[in-house]
Amino acid sequence: MLLQKLTEYAGRESDSEDLPFLYELTPIKWLIQLDPKGKYQGIICTAGDPEKKNDRGKRYPAPAVVRSSGIKPKLLADRADYVLGLIAPDAKPKQVKRTSKCHQAFLELAQECAAKTELSEVEAVTEFLNDMDLKTLDLPEDMDPGDNVTFMVENTMPISLVPVQEMWADSQASTEEKAQCLVCGELKPPMKRQPIKIKRIPGGQSSGMALVSANAKAFESYGLEASLIAPICQECAYAYGQALNSLIKGEDSHLTVGPSVYVFWTREKSSFTPAQILSTPEPNDIKKLMESVYSAKSSFFPDPNQFYALSLTSSGGRVAVRDWLATTVGEVQKNLAHYFKAQRLINHKGEYGEPYGLFTLAVSLVASGKEIKSHVVQAFMNAALLGRPLPRWVIYQAIRRCAVEQTVTRPRAAIIKMALIWGQNREKEEELMEKLDSANCNPGYLCGRLLAILEFIQKAAMPGIKATIVDRYYGTASSAPASVYGRLLRTAQAHLTKLRKEKIGAYNVLQKDLGEVLSKLKDFPTTLSLQNQALFALGYYHQRVAGWGSGKKQSLQVTSSDIKESEEGVSDDNESLS
């Protein structure tokens, strides 16, 4: 189904429609000029700046082929080692021998083309290759064996001639035997190797990798090797490869997060794409989306257009499909509205904070400098696009990072809130856990609130303190409250005595908050379950935000750095998205 949908997309609007079959845009640095009899007339460099090593030359439509470790020439346009037998000065004997075989294979393919097409331009190329002597040929000193080279016979490039293009397509049929194509269902000769490599996969080979391939005996079945394990005809193999590369290249059709790249498309043309809203969501866009889905005044009609999303990573030199999603545009819009509403939190100004992009949420679950895992990205993407609840391990990971870093950042608070309320009445979720809930008597939530109040007491009594009780005790307080809160309360009483003498305003506010929480907390739990540890983190975060209100902030002398520490978390400005 996946390959069928990609092939349908290719037929609709692939950016390679004007390319000949089994051709791709290829950077060609050198054009060898020949006269009609194949006499060498000189060479042209197409690079904008020949001195730049990374300038590989102008791009031309040229034959495409997928190479592995074997020798496989391209027709009339290839690397200099294939076309001319050019070797590096420091080449070892083994490489010299291989280059000779590569050049011979290129020559034989050109001769076959000349015989089948009977084109004078191709015959001129074969005449040149037969008579060529590298020792006397006047070639540029900076030509590298890896540079791409092709020919110009007078004013014509042989690779641009239709008979040459047709001969190349015919030559790539791997076998005369026919099999039922898995994509179109017709009986056609299958491709032994897929003609288009998939490029721009994070961590993958820059030259591209195969999506369908068996590169080891363990993957082969019934004597079928390479791509024959999944028979696909030429036309379909070329179509899905070009379509997938086009989607990965498109700014609005792909999203890269960590090791994963997601591509999005629809069955019929549509202006809807989730790439931008998932990567860098704008508050106004989110507001409009929610109003269109949830507002009583809105007449939301779900768009039935089919929507597809595909997740890819690199794996052992091949492309690995991590996830495949198929739904409708209307369902995705509803799920996105739910996804962003579920992460909303009231900030210290009494307003909804800015929505978070997928990268910001995912990176908040991993240690600094560590790579985001593909399953983390997948969990958030499934929630956003399909409306699936976040897995339990997401809560565990968020709680663990809070304990290790001894703080609850806003991104992690948003994740915990999303995981806790997911699946409840979507129409009423805006009332759940967005801000401090004074009526919540859950012991985990109350213990979290209490730690925030005790931290405020300490900071008010000891301005400028570098390491607070949270830096020392968050992990223990959030998992085994009974073992630590007795000590913390005794210390807080000493701080309150000082505040009563020196800062009566702060004392009154904090004593009131402390009394309120302790009156609801009958005793301190010996341990907290995973659910209650999540509520602890949310209670701590809510209480801190409540302490940043204009009146309390002045009384408690909370600094702007205190607000920034937990309110900002990870900035979307640092997202590694493309």
C-alpha cells in the first residue's frame, strides 16, 4: 500500500515529470567536446568556481543507476574512472586493475548503444574511446577520478537523444522473466535493483540508500535476491523513488527530528500540511485551528481527503520504514487541535504560553547532548496525527529527567499534563490541569506544591542562594516523601521565623500557602507511584507559576531568572528541523 500511494503521488505531481525514464539530475563537471568523427576538440568545465572542490558542476539529466560493490557503468555519462579509466596518482595496483575493468564496462555499454541506435553522435563517442590514449590526451590537471564526465558532439549531448534514453531504459530490465509487480499488479520484468536511491535520510549515505533490497542471505527467500524479493517493475520503481525524494526535499512536505524524517502527502491536492505547525507552531495558527474544531459557532466539516505520513530512518546502509500512517485530513486536523490543547499551560502572566514544536518536546526527554531516539519522535507524532495516547514510558522518561536535572521545565510539565489527561472529555480538557488546582487533594500533587512553597520560603529568607532544597532533594521528595519532608519542614520553620521579623509580607503569603497545603495533606506517603510522581511534578510546577503572579512575585522577591529557569525550558529557536 505504501509504494502504491507513493506511485499515485508521482503520477500526480512529482517534480521529475520532465526527466526521461531512469534519468536523474546529475552534477556533471566536465564536457568532452568531439567532432562528428570522434576527434578530441577540448574539454569544458561546468563548475562555477573550478577551485572549489565541493563544486561538482552543473546538473544535467543523465542516466541513473544504483551501485553497490560491483561494477555497473552508466550510459555515456559517468565518473572519470569509468569514462576515461582515470586513476589517482597514489592508486594501488588493486585499484588500477578495478578502474581498467570499470572503463572496459563503460566502453562495452557505449558500443552496444551505438549498435542498437545507429546514431552518429554515439558512434563518435565510441570512436574516441577506442582511439583514446590517456598519456597523450590533454586533460585538466585538477580532474579527479570521481568527477562526472559526459560528451558533447558538436552542439549535441548524446545523453539527451531519445533513442539513447530508450536504450538505457531497456538495458536496465534485470530479466526477461516476468513477475506480478507488487505496486501495479501487472506482469512485467522486475528490477533486480531499484533504480533510484533515497537521499537526505538522517545519518544515511549522502549518495542515497535503497528502500527495497536484500543485501544478505538472511533476507532472501525462494532463491530470490536483491530487490527481486519484492518484484517491482521499472515504471513503478522509478515512480516511487522519485516521489519519495521529492517529498523529502519539499519544505512543506517533510519534517526531520533527530534520526527520523517524516514525509506527508494527500491523495488529492490540498493546501493542508502539518509540517510547519508541528515544527514551529504559531499561537495564532493554533488558536484558529482550535476554534475551527471546537467552537460552537464553527461549522467544522471534516475533510475526507486521504492523508499519509511516512517515517524513515537509516539502518545498515538501507532505508528503514519506522512508521506508516493513513487517515484523513479532517481527522488529522481534529487530532492536532486536541494535541495542542492538551499541552496548554497557564504561564506566570495568567495567559496561555506559546505552543511547543515537536523537537522541543522530544528533546526535553533526553539528556543534554544525547540523540533523540526515533521511538520518542514516533510517540509524539502518533499523538498529534492519530490522536493516540502518549505511552506510559513517556511519563516515566519525563519524571526521570525532572529528577536527574532537579527541576520541572515547562516542556516536561506540558508532556506530563498531556499524558495524564489524554482520553478524557476533549470538550472539557481546557479546564484540566492548566493551572494550580487548589481543590486537588492527591498526595503526590500536594507534595509537589509543598516543595515549591518550601523553596520559596528558603529563597525569601536567603536571597541569592545558589543551591536550593530542590537542587538537593527533588529526586527523593518526588519518590519517597516521608523520608525527607520532616527535615525540610523543620528547616522551613527557622526560615519563617526570620521572615516574620524581616519580611512580614512574604511571611504572611508563604505561611498561608503552607498552611493550606498541610491542612489537606494528612500524612506523607512512604513512596509515590508513577502516576503520583507525575502529579508531584505538575503540582510543583503549578505552585511555582502561581508564585510568579504580579502580587506574589513582589512579596516573595522572585527574580526573572527564577521565572526563566522553568518557564522557558528548551527554546524552539534551537530546533534541528528541516
